[in-house]
Amino acid sequence: MALNTFHLPDVGEGLTEAEIVSWKVQPGAVVAVNDTIVEIETAKSLVELPSPFAGVVSALLVAEGDTVEVGTAIIAVEDAVPARGEPASGGPAAQTPAPEMPGELTTPPPAEPAAGPENGPLVGTGPKADAVRRRPRRAPGANTPEPAPAPPAPPAPAVPAALPAAGADGTGPAAGRPDPRPGPLNQLLNRVLAKPPVRKAARDLGINLADVPATGSSGEVTKQDLMSYQAQRDAEQDGADSFWDDRKKHGAGRIERIPVKGVRKATARAMVQSAFSAPHVSIFVDVDASRTMEFVKRLKASRDFEGIKVSPLLILAKAVIWAAARNPSVNATWTDDEILVKHFMNLGIAAATPRGLMVPNIKDAQNLSLKELALALNDLAVTARAGKTQPAQMQGGTLTITNIGALGIDTGTPIINPGEVAIVAFGTIKQKPWVLDGEVIPRWITTLGGSFDHRVVDGDLSARFMADVASILEEPALLLD
């Protein structure tokens, strides 16, 4: 049989390398053409790669977590049928994958942890506490004739996530022992068992089911197992003081080393480029957003917005679109020879994701109604939290909002997203004493911070733009003009 080798393809965007995030197959697995085999992370996004071959996975040539260059061999797949002119070995049975067991539950892609408040919190919150490692789980009996659950079998050897070199098997052989290749049935026995609702809950919570101790009668992870694990993980985070003492969890020494790669590396490079190539100027304005809060409350109660998450960020987004139409030069790009003023708004929303800061944008946001904009913000937040933002969603942004208020921060001096000339930071909304008609009364107050490229946006223009944004938050009815 022929052995096919799949090389890391060029996924576009001028990128030359990618990190192997998670393998979706293991040695011995039967794959068809276009079956997803691996999830990779580029500096832009997560991408799932399909198999160009059909057959049986022979070896994983790169380990999870490794960063490899385009063109590197990453997986070997053996033809499921003999090549033309090659005699069949083993007969038809050797070419036919083992039948699936009834009720087979497949392993889902590892879920990424959720990212903060709704609509995508806009600043990073640091690395989460390490998850508790899963206790060894006994696999359920296979091919039992009776429906009653069989006694648990001895713990099966775990199949490694990836192997260091071609030709290695999926069992990690010890010295002096044979090196058998696991077949599809053995691979099935090593899979994590869980019902679809439990898998969905795990994805929503950002939990890898392989880390959850299973107590189900057939060795499956139950909903209660998942909730118990989540409670334990929360308790770990609540007891963060132990970070200073628990060196085993974070490495043997006093210093933990975290490789800079992927989104973090790309973000660092972009922020340095922006900060030292564009002359930033920042201004701030306090805003009475009481009427915005009332408007949001009415929208939430409206039948037209039933089932749609609505927050003050929606009104700010609409305010920025409205204010940019009145001050077009804030929606532009600087080049050494000319200023490109955009007659469309691709509104970027800086979002803290499990993989770092990303800035997806809503295309042609100026054409969206308030309801359509709310739906677009919801979709953007869900996609970002799931870590599934694609490169196209982060290209072509024209102006960005960063919602630092989602984490209780009053204001800040944001760095302009490369290729743009303006960014607006939205601080938290709090009740504060405010002078209105000569009386001090409690009002909902927020602080807006804006940073601008002074090569394009002069002080007068930046002030007028921020005043226009503030005027909408103070009186959303102006949007009806």
C-alpha cells in the first residue's frame, strides 16, 4: 500500500508558519477525503485542515504545541486500498474499517475557554488557572452481547496527542516491548464518552472533556461530572494565592516561561509598529449616559429585540458610525503619499479571546439597522469566545472600539489598530453625582477615551468627533435625525 504524506499548506495572508493546536485523528484512525484532521493556529486565527487523502493514519509527524513552517510534513496516511497493480494483502477484511459500535460517542475538538462578558470583553485577563488533570478512567467493555454494562476493564494506555517522528505508533512503546499499532477499535475504546448535551455544555464552559473524571455507569462523563469539575476549577481560581507556592504546576523554578507565538506574537508586533510609527494623541470626555441606559432597558423589553443580547455597547457602536459620517477623516488610512478616506465603515471590536487580543470587524456597519447591528455584535462575540474568528473577519477594519468598561475600567489610552487612524475606548458606566440644572443628582456616567493619528486627525477634528459620539450617548434620540 502507498504511504501519503501531508505537508502543512500555505493558508494565505502571507504567513509562513503555524502552530499545531490539536489533532482530530490518531494513528490507526480511518479518514476520508475532506475529513478534518488537525486544527492549526496562525498569527491570524484558528484553521481546521481537511485530509487530502483517504486511508488509515499511519503516524502524526508533529506534536501538538509545535510551531512548524509551511511545507513541513505533518501526517502520514496509508492508502485504504491497494495501489493499481499492487496485490491486496489481508483480503477485503483488511481494507474495511471496523464497524462502529452502537451509540458511539466521538471526541469533540478541545474547547477554548470562554472570554468574559457579553459582546466580547475587550482587554486580556491573563492566563487562566491550570485545569485539574483527569484521573485515569476505565474504558467500558466492548462488543458485549448483553445490554447491561460490563465490568470496567483495566485502564487502557492513553494514545498520545501527537508523536515526535514518522513511524511511531499511538501507544508510546516502552523499552523492550513490542510496538503494536492501535486499530480503530482500540482507538474507540480510548475515546472520551459523553452525550451530545454534555459535549455542548463543555464547549460553552471551555472545558476539555478529557480532563473531567467520569462516573457514568458506562464510563461516560455525566452532566454532574462536568459541573463538579467546573466548581473545582472555580475554587482553584478563587484560591489564586497558592500560585506563589505551587511551583509544580507552573514549572520547577521560580520563573514560568511562556513562549511568545501565534496571536500574542502578532499582536505585540502590530502594537509596537502602531505606537512608534503613528503619532498618537488622546482625549477624554465624561458623558451622562442615563438616557442610553433607559434606551437599552426599553430595547431589552421590546418584542423586536426578543432573544437578542442588548448592551450599551450597541448604542456606542451606532454613535461611532453616526459621528464618523459627520467627521469622515477619522475613518481613514494614512500612507506616505496620501490619506485614504473610506466611504464605508468596517467597525472593529477589540475582543479578548482565549488566544489573545483580536480585532474582528463588522463589514459595512453603516448600512445596518440597530437590530442588525445588535445581531452582528452578538455573532462577533460568540465567534471570538469560541476562538473561531477567521482571517477575513479581521481584515479591512476602518475604525475600532475597545470596551474596557466590560471589566470595570473607567478609561484608558488605547493604541490605534494598524491601518486605521482612530480608536474609541468605552469605560464602565457607573452611578455618580452629577450636576443637572443646578442640582446634584445621581446619574449614569461613563468616560470615553479616544486615540488618533495626528498625521490625519488634528486636535479640532478629534474633539468634534468625540463630542458627537458623546452627544448620542447623552441623547440616543438624535439617531432618528
